[in-house]
Amino acid sequence: MPEKLTRETAGHYRSADGRFGVADEGGSWWVRDEQQTNEFGMPRLIGPLATLNAARDAIAEARDQKIVPLPKPPRGKRGAKSSHSKNEGSAEGTKPTKRRKAAEPDEPEQPPEPAWIERELDAPRRDHARRLIRVLSDLGFADVEQLVRTDLLGLSPAIAQALLRRRIQEEAVDPWRDPQALAAALAGADVTSGDPGSLAAAVAASTVEDVLRVIDAGGASGKRARDLPGWKLVERDGEREIHLLE
């Protein structure tokens, strides 16, 4: 029986039990297994896959494999309890012995650097890859190592695509979830009362304008935008295409 997937956002799906996430990245499908780990201790990625149905087959195959639990981080040793009595130091002429402080827990170990950075990139691009991984992680993107690798190895402009997709989601799609914003946006639109078709057309027209505005912006918003690639709309020989810039 084909794996049932629930659509979360455009190009993003989740299995019914929440274990698997499926995402379309640059025309290729990737499966993220939250219960399996790779050699870096990160959730296992399966892909690239050609179609969504191929992703479903990969999930079914992964379910038949034995689950390897996530390794637990080492715990710091606690300081030994003092064996001195409560009356220690009360005798005349003696000094109280200072109790030892409990040893502080060890700092959590940082995951090792991905091996492909040293293996597949020259020296200047290694620092660039590390900076991109750090910035994208701070911004809350998932699978940042795979995202940066796909981008820097020239497989697709994956980072710019992810940034463009997020900004369109935030500025052209999510506002429609607010009933007050929806009412305000449609107040001046030509919407026939009770006609779902005219309502859908008004929403679509407003969304298109917001998408074009995001494309014209040319990049991510916020303080970290200067550290990230952008995009621009290029007109060429009568054809218009979105060109994603590094």
C-alpha cells in the first residue's frame, strides 16, 4: 500500500506518524528520517529521488530496516559527596574543611564537520561553506548541510531557492491566514458576495502581486541578508526567467 503523506506547505510533506519528512529541493525529492542518523549524527537523508512516488517507495523501504537509535551525548560526572560529618570543624582548634563543588556538566559535544567540505571544496570555498551552514542554521532552515552542499557543488541554486520560497511563504501566503488581514485586503476588491470563484480570483491576484514584489526585492530580508545569495528577474530575447544568483 503506498505511503500516505500529508501536505504541509508547497513541496513539503509529512508521513502520518511524523517520522518522515519529504521535500522538493530544486526538482529533486529528499526524504528525511527523524529516527535514523547518518555518520554525523544528523537525521538520515534519502535522495535525490525523481518523483514523489519514488519518495513513498523509499519510505516503505526505510520502514523495513532496523532503527538505529540516536546516540546519547556524554553526561558530566557529578562531584563525589563529601564524607565529612555535619559536626565537622566544630571541635575547638580545628578549621572547617571546604566542601568540594560538584563538577559542572561537560559542554555538549559539537557534531563533527561534514567530510565533504574538506574532500570536495577548495580552501576559499570551505570557509564560505562553513559560514553558510552557520547562518542558515541560525535562521532555522532544516538540512542545511545538504542544502549548502547541493548549492556549492553546482547541482542547483538550492540556497536561493530556499530563501525565495520562505520569503514568498511569509509575505505572499501566510498573511491570508489572518482573518482581519484577509478582510482588509479584499475590502476594495471586486468580490461578488457568496461567489467562491470571485473570492479565489481576488486572492490569487493579490498573491501574484506579492510574489512579484518579493522577486523584485532580490534577496532575503533581515540583518543576515548580506551573507546569503539572492535572485533577480532577467529578461532575455523576449523570454523572462527567474535567475537565482549566488
